[in-house]
Amino acid sequence: MLKRWTAEEHAQLKAMAEAGRRPDEIARELGRSEAAVRVRAWQHGIGLRLVTQKRSK
């Protein structure tokens, strides 16, 4: 089941993104998946910090 975004969560997402927080940090703080955070940001034109994934060798 999808969890709807509240106005407060949206404002927090925007503020954290503008502060340069990583998508995984934002997701953890909002209790959402990183994918959900990325989709919401993309849908609303919120720029997220690009994070390169560390590869295990």
C-alpha cells in the first residue's frame, strides 16, 4: 500500500535536498524508501545530490 506524502514531509524533503543531504539520508529520516524519495523529488522538480554507489570488490 502506498503511503501518501503529507505537506510537512514534502517540505522536509525539499529543505533537506536544498541543504545537500543525500537521498538515502532523507529516506531514512522520513521513513521512506530511497526510491520513493527520488521519485517524489523528480515529480516536483526538486534537485537531489548525486551519489555514486560504492562498489564492493
